[in-house]
Amino acid sequence: MLCMLCGTNMRLGADRVGMRLSPFASYLESSDSNPEAPGLYMAHALKKLGILYCHVVAPSLWPG
């Protein structure tokens, strides 16, 4: 995912790139026992890349 973002940044510019993260999602068997860890990792990585926008889905939106 980060490789794709790096390429997109180079092509479009970080000021035109955004990403939606759903670390608390549990659909299609994608749940994580510690969703904060990958979510924070990706948020820090996006900051390093200078990504303009990061949309994080709140855990209250997901059932369970």
C-alpha cells in the first residue's frame, strides 16, 4: 500500500492525495486483535509522505 502511495505522490503530488483507513473494520475476515497498531502505523506513514487527507472510520460505526 505504501509503495502505491509513494507512486501516486510522485505522479500527482501529496497535496492531491488522500486515503481512507478502516482499522476497526471486521468485514471479509479483515479484523485485527489490535486495530490501533496498524492504524497508527499507517497514520504515521501518511504523515511522513505528506499526504494531505486521511479519513479514519470510527469504531462506533462498525457493529460488534
